[in-house]
Amino acid sequence: MWRFANENESLWKQIISSKYDLQDGRWCSKGVRDRYGVGVWKAIRNVNKEGLVAEAWEENGAGGSWGPRFNRHLNDWKVREVENLLSKLHPLTIRRGVDDSLRWKANKNGTFSVKCFYSSLSMGINHPFPASTIWTSWTPTRASFFGWEAAWNRLLTIDRLKRFGWNIPNKCFLCKNEEESTDHLLLFCEKARMLWYLTFSLFGVQWVMHSSVKRNLLGWYGSFVGKKREKAWKSAPLCLMWTIWKEMNRRAFDDVERNDQDIKSIFLYTFVNWARVYIEDHTLSLFDFVNWLATK
């Protein structure tokens, strides 16, 4: 609705306008020539399909009030809807002689933005999220989205598929010992631990793993590795988890397994390819990259 009211020259608006015409004020299309909803709004529109907002406003000595009219008696559940509607209308008044316009109250300048909308939805909610580790310009977009799903435990691992009703045995495709879950697969499976230990040795650090992917990414600070290696350190978890996820899918769908050495090699080659985004030497070999990681 916001874009329809403001993007007057857009082709998509011109198409909708030519098909359905515009309401007075030109910020909303006329109703679709079909059923138009249920409940209180349907009852209001049944009274006068071409009615204006001002027609539901009744002038009185106190300045006026809202008085929408209905064409039939309301059921009990509709009465509650009307009460809710009137409570929202009460603080709003009609300014006669002024054209209708849209104003986004959550933003000081009155314009709508996705950022402002997201902020208003999350206001008062404190859910820390490792955005600085996941959404980076030097990490492939698809890997960032994968990391986002992993942090929210939304990957389609076997434990989640079983909750959706799939009747399949739950056993990790990598270690073949434990049940598969996001945290097990990406943190605690022996194949994942193998890559985590390799990562820590590349940077020469000691690290304690947290209990979940999200908590692990939240605690993945990189200032101690030095400014030169900070981007590599921040991208390492996603590269590692992306490698593990692809190997799991390879085993699950193609029935092909790589040995441990090949998994390590795939991880390192993926890591160096990602690093070429922020390292000036784009011809950097894998051997040179490992040496580069070892020095601050």
C-alpha cells in the first residue's frame, strides 16, 4: 500500500490502476471485482461500496466522532471487532479540506522503510543475534543465509524432519553414531570437530565450544587474532559449517563419502577462495594462505 501511494510513475502501479481504477485521493485502488473479505469490514462495505472515509465521521459540538453504520445486527464476536475498531479510530480525527495521505508514524519523517518496520516489531525484544559474523561482504550470500538458518536452528536436519512427520531413522550421516541435529552436525560430530581443531591450529588459538551454533557465533570475537586476520577469523565458522553441510548432503543424496583428508582439503580450498575477496594477492596458493594465517 505504501509503494502504491508513492510510486506514481511505476509500471506496476499503472497496470493496477488501469485495471481497477483509483479511489478518490489516488493512493488506493478500487476493490477487486470479487468477494472482498469477511467480518466487520465486509459489513461496512456492504452499506456503501463507494463510501468515503469522511462519511463515517459525525460532526457534533465536541468536534466530531466516528460513527460507522452497518446494514444488519452484529453477532457477539463481531461486536468485539467493532469495539476494537472504534478504539483504534478514537484518537484519529478528520481534517476537512486536506487531501488524504499516508504517513508512517514509526518514522520521524513519515516515510516507510523495512528497517524502521523491523525495529518497531522487535522493540522491547532482546534476542542477541550474531549478525556481524553471518552478514559480511566477504562471505558468499548463500553461505550467509545458510548460517542464518543454522543460528535459528532452521536447517532441515533429520530431527526436524521427524517433527514434521517424516518416518525416517535419525542417525548422523557423518559419524553414523549420534542422532542428527543442527548443533550435533555442525559442532559436535567427529567430522565437524576435526575441522574445528584444524581451524584453531591454523590461527594458533585455544577455544572452548559453546552448546549451540548461535551461542558459538555470538562469542566468535576476532580482535585477538590481529587486524590482518580478523576477516579470515570471522568467516572461518561459516566456511567450516558450509563444508560440513555439503558433505552431509553428498552422503545423504549421492551416497558418496569423502575421507577425512579430502574433507580437510575441501575446507581449506573453500577457505582460500573466500579469502581472495579481502586479500590483495589473488594468486595466493593454499600453502601461502596457510602461512599467512599463521602470522599476525
